[in-house]
Amino acid sequence: MKRFRQGFIFVLLAGVLGLLLLFKNRNSLSDPQFTLRERLPVSDILVRAQILELSKQIGPMLFKYKLPIREFASADFLLSQGKQFGINIQSEAYLFLNRDLKEWGFLISLNDSSKMVQLVDRFRKNTPIADSSRNKIRILFFSEPNVYLCYQKSYALLYFGNQLNQRLDKISGKGKPRIEKEWQHFFHLNSQKSNTILAYSEADFLKSWGFDYALVTPKTDSITVHFNGLFHTPIPHGIHFLTQAKGLPNKPSDTKAIELHVDSTFKHQAIAKNLTAELNTFGKKIGFPTGSFLKAWDGNLSFREGGRVNSVEKIIVTEFDENFNPKETVRLQPISVPRYAVVFGSNAYGKAFLNALFEKGILRNESNKLRFLYAPLLSMKQDKNQFFFSSVAQFPKLTNASGNYVHWTQNNAPFSLDLMGCGADYFVVNMDCPATYLIYEWQKKMKSRKKGSS
């Protein structure tokens, strides 16, 4: 009998334990463990980054310009801080942001969320922190940088913007675990982890130009930040760039230069409709007749601005004859003017386009020459299917043109945008931007943000 009671108790305990395990399993199914990728919200621009590799890449630039952040961006420092505060610095981190930077969020994995308290306490000495934690989510607002720090067991979010509640619904694991389709596309296109940082977008602002997505990889040295981008079209774009073309000669004094040589059949492609609509938007700001331009343009354009050249201008002076009678005399006076030259390839609609410029007041006659907006006085000549405009009467001789690009100088800093290649449904573009310019813009934005929060 005693053995029977012992056996019964054993069976009862086993049943209770089984029920507990079953309840626990069911409870875990109703509250699944989300991966970091399943928490990611969608915005205009999506970014994945290798934090340690990125710190090594930008380190030389930070030290060259003696930025205060340089000591805190080294790989050794980040590793030590990650270990101290339970942050998995060696894992991938993700960023979502809109194109005007009015909202962004940065997510990273945690190894030990209990250590995050030490990180918060370190900042509490220098900035007020408001705690609005709820539903097992720590939500802390840092008033001086105007950002939120939110975290749970496996992740931390640094957030700036006005949609925190909406974003936390996704990030905290509300609903079924799933990777949003935009992030799925991104991960599928770039399954390798070789890129230190990679940005992706399939937002509406790209689609309005005729692209369905873009991938951009930034790389930096101590002087320049290089952006290499792939812009993809949903259908073959049908645009062909000319390999044998003529353009204006390049000179060291150039501050602006454009070379564009496209087969004129691009006008009949579907993507041309998107491009025309967007260019019309820009052209309306100055009343530029974009439709007339595209109708008249044969796909060739070469432009140079920069430096100064010698020219002459006609002046009328009053002189007196031997009887002291005044008379007006026309003289040619040598002057120095900004160097400015344009070669515009045209078809039979070229003159109609020029007439449209005159009607809009963008091009006007002045002193037997032409004035285009605020450019210096220009001489013009037509040679077969080309119109030449130049700030000197002697037009420069055309040379073999290689590549399609836009180069310009801003505050003595050189920028460039080059078409590196294209396929049936994509374009590869490279943009070089001076590191000093990006640093200045970042510092200016930080200053304005501090003023706005004070």
C-alpha cells in the first residue's frame, strides 16, 4: 500500500511537471523570441553596418580633422565599452531614416541588458533624463541631444523623431515575427557581409525618377568620402551612352564641368517620362522650358565654367571736336570676364528652343551679344547640329570626350558625380564628396539642433 501511495505521488508530480512544461511551451509560442531583423521598421533609407569595421575606416578622417569624437570611435574603445555595458558591438547594426533626417532609429543587439543601467547613469550626470518605461520596455529621453534610448533584453534602440510609439510597436515585438518586405529585398540583394556599411532604398522619391531601388556603399579616406551606387529600373531602361563624342577641353581652373552624351532615342523610353516630369519640377523654379529643351536636344551637352578670360566690350564715349562740339564715339575696351562655354547638340527644333528661352526672358540680347540669366555676355554660333555659346568671341576647339559626369566646386571643395557604367536595367554611379564638407554640415546640424532644444 505504501509503495502504491509513493507511485501515485510520483505519477501526480510527473503530471504536474508535464502540465507546467506544456503551459510554458504554449506561453512561449504566444510570446515568441524576435530576432533583431524581425524587429526592423521601414523608412525611406535602410542601412546595415559593421560597427567595428566602420570605426577602423573612418578613424583616419576623424583624427586628421581632430574631431572630439575620435577618441570614442576607435575599435578598441568600442569593444571595451560594449563589454562594460552589455552591447554586442561585433554584431550587425541597423539604421532606418527618412530622406530629410527628421526621423531616424539605430538598433543594435545586446548581450546583457542589465548592464545598460550603468550607461544611463554615466549620462545622467550631464543631461536630464526622463523615464517613461512601460510594458517591460525601458524608455529614456535624453533632453540635450533630444534622443530616446529604448531597450529590452536583446536589443537597444537609439531614436530621434516623433513616431516613437508607432516604431516601438514593431521593434518591441508586437504582432507576429516577420522581416518586412523592404528589408527582405535588401538582405536578398546583399547577402554577403563584406560591406562595412550599405544603404538601400525603394522609397517613392526614387520611383518618381523611374527607379525601383538603389544600393549605395560609402567608403572614406582621410580626405574624401566615396559613394558608389547602383540604381535599378523595374524594366530595361533602353538608354545608351555614346562612346565616341566631342566636348569642351578641361582646364585646371574649371569650377563647374558637365559632359553628357546619350543616344537621342532615350526620349522614346518609358524612363524618359519620369525624368521629364522631375526635370519639369526643377525647371519651373526659373521658368525654364524643359519640354522644348528635351524636344530639341540630341543627347550631347558639354559645359565649362571657371577662371577668367580676356574679352572686349563696346563702350560709347563722348568726345569733343576741335570746335568743342560733343560727339559720341564707339570704342572697344579690353576686359576680363568669367570663363563660360556651352556646346548644345540639337536637332531641327533647336531654334524653337532658343525662341522659347527669349520668350521666358532667360535668354536676352544685350550689347550685340546674349545674356543667359546671370552668366557673362555670350557670343553664339551655330555649326551644323550644334549651338556654341562662349564668353569669348573665339570659341574653344572641341576634343574627344570621355565619360559622362558632373564636376563642381563649392567653397573651394571639389565634388564629382560620374556615371561608371550601366546594364540593361541599372546604372552604376560614383559620387566623391570632400570629408570637410560632410563634417561641416554635420557640425552645423548639431549646432542648430542644440539651439532648437534650448
